[in-house]
Amino acid sequence: MYDLLLPFHSLVRWLVLSGLIYALYIAVLGYAKGWQFTKQHDSIRHWTATISHVQLILGILIYTKSIAVKSFFSGLSAQGYRLESFFWHCSYLMYAGRDCTDHDWFSQSKT
């Protein structure tokens, strides 16, 4: 299931991006020209939000099906609750967009 969801998630990201760009374009154009908010505008808003929510659900499914998460939760019963593991798992969620195999970004100084 993981191998099927990952490419679909990548495809849907482009739908989200194109939907957001189109909705923003229509919003700016409508604001600049003083258009009234119509059913077509509401439909654009609705489908952009729907596609974004589908992308969110796919991301959550991919996260829960990943090998890293499965190994984390399988180790809880064997080794007990460890605060360090919980911290690193939460930081994985925060830095999911980064390359998690490269740990040099932890030691980079902010100059």
C-alpha cells in the first residue's frame, strides 16, 4: 500500500499547487476588478480545499505506513516508553520535508 500511495501523493501535490495558484489568480483578479463572489468562485474555492484535504489524508496514511513509524511503535512494547524516541519522532514530523539522512543541519551554526 505504501508503494501505491507515494506516487499518488506526488501527483496530487501538483494538483494542489495548480489549484492554489489558479484560486489565488482568480482572487487577485476579482479583487482588482471588483468582481462579485459567484458560484463559480465558490466552486474553485471548494475544489481547491477538497484537493488539499485529500493530500493531507494521503500524507497521514503514508506516514503511518512508513517503515520508520512501524518500527517506532513496535519497539514501544519491547523497550518501554522512551522520551528520546518520542522527541525524535516528533522532530521527524516537523522536518519531514528535509533529507533526514543528513544530520549536518543540526550542527549548523546560525551566523
